[in-house]
Amino acid sequence: MQLNLRRYALFYSAIMLAVIAVDMALAQWTSTDLPAGMSVWLPAITAAQDLGMRHGRDTETALPKGTAWRLAWPLTLVATVIQLVFAGVSIGVMAALGFDVFSVLSAISLPVWILIFVGMVVLVYLTNRIFLGMGVRNGIKVAAKLRSKP
């Protein structure tokens, strides 16, 4: 399976920004929020499943054993870079607007930040692996249905 990392990155970024926009709108008009991890896991779920579905639909073959585990690493790297860039931009914008972001961030020690980061990477990796395989299976089913249509 060839990974289209550009497609994954664009899909991931678009879903992440849409989730953030929905979260901001909900906070503004209803005083509710989406769960904190929604902007990390929903984009990974949808982008990995989209790649898998395209592969399954185009090739109508399952991934060889262990391939989904191997392919999840580059997807996780792309998702992590996108999240780090977004975090850097967000921190910069909030600091430019006069918010004391660094005192808030320094309230949590460095080992805890590292633990949070590693936990996020592991969970995004597992999410990519699970939904890449699920997407392939769904794509094979879609291809079979399209083939059987008169």
C-alpha cells in the first residue's frame, strides 16, 4: 500500500480545524465544549479510515499481516507535526494578544508534559493503526457492492 501522506495531512488538518471551529461556536453560543481530545483523535480516525477505504476500494485486497502497524508510524508522525505546529501557532497568537500563556503552561512540570506528549503519540498511533485496517475492510466491502450492482 502506498501512503498518500499529503492527502492524510490535508484531511487531518481540515477535520482538526472544523472540530476547533465547532468547539468555539459551541462555547460561544451554548456554553458547552467538546471533549479535549476531539481535535486530536477525530482527525486521525477519519483521515486513516479514508486512506484505508481508498486502498480497499481500489485494490480490493486486504493489507498483508503487519502492514497496518508499519504504515501507522508515518501517519502518526504527520499528525504529531500538525498538532505541534498548531500548538506553536496557538501559543504565539495568545501571547501576542496579551495572554500570559507561559505562566499557565509552566504550572505543569516538564516530566508531565513529556508524559502527555508520549501518551498522545501512542494513542494517535493506535488510532491510525486500527482505523487504517478498518478503512481497508470497508473499502473492500464497498468495491464488492459496486461490482455487484447491475
